Amino acid sequence: MATVTRAARLTARAFFDDPDVPDRAELVDGEVVPVIAPPPYHGWIGRAVVRALEAHVLPRGLGEVFGDGVPYELGEHTVRVPDASFIRAERVPGPPPRRHAWRLAPDLAVEVLSPSDTHTVVRRKLADYFGAGGALVWLIDPEAWGVEVHT
């Protein structure tokens, strides 16, 4: 995946205020990484995960479930956008931000892997989520019909 090169590392705050940042992008160690819109199958899997999580979480008041497109600020220079996520009720800091991102790691981040995802990219995502206090990451591999669970 291509990055948008800048003279200095971008902060998460500046990332959201910069008009040159593409609508679908993540911030990785201060570098803007455009995210290509996933194919329908990828979105279908992500939505199925969100539905299953909502069916379990919402009736029990366990927390909040979010689909694709919800950003998380995982450090001063890192913003990730998982395909699905969950935040426990006691960790939800209030209403969702109207602008910018949640300033915490989700308790569960779900990433549906794309054929272009390299081992290095995936391991970096795991390090970012866990380094910011995330508890659980599911890596869904549509090609292998499998899920890796990381704690």
C-alpha cells in the first residue's frame, strides 16, 4: 500500500484536520496510508461479524459495537480503522466523537484480511492495537476460511 509522504510525522489530531488526507486512510507511525475500498465480499464478512456481535452485546448492555469506518487513535501518530470493533460499557467514555476518533483502543478489533495484506502489515496492526491497550484482535482470512484470535 502506498503512503502519502510528508516532511514530518503527522499527529493523529492533524491527520483529521488535514484536507489532503484521503477519506479512507489510516495513520501509521505518522505516515498517511490510504485504504482501498474493500470488495463486497470483504464488506459482507465484516457486516456479518457486526451483526453477530450486536446480537450478543446489545441485549446484555455489554458495550458498543461498531462497523467499518470507525477510527481509533492508538497513539500520538497512529490511527487505525478496523472492520468491526467492540468497546466494553465501562470503557465507553461518552457519546461517540463527532469528529476525529475514539482516543482509546477497542477491547476487540476485527480485521478482515485482504490479499494485499503482508505479514509485516498485519503484525504492525496487532502491535498497534495491543500497544494502545487493546485486549483482543480477530484476524479473519476469507481465503482460508479461518480466524486467528490474538490476546
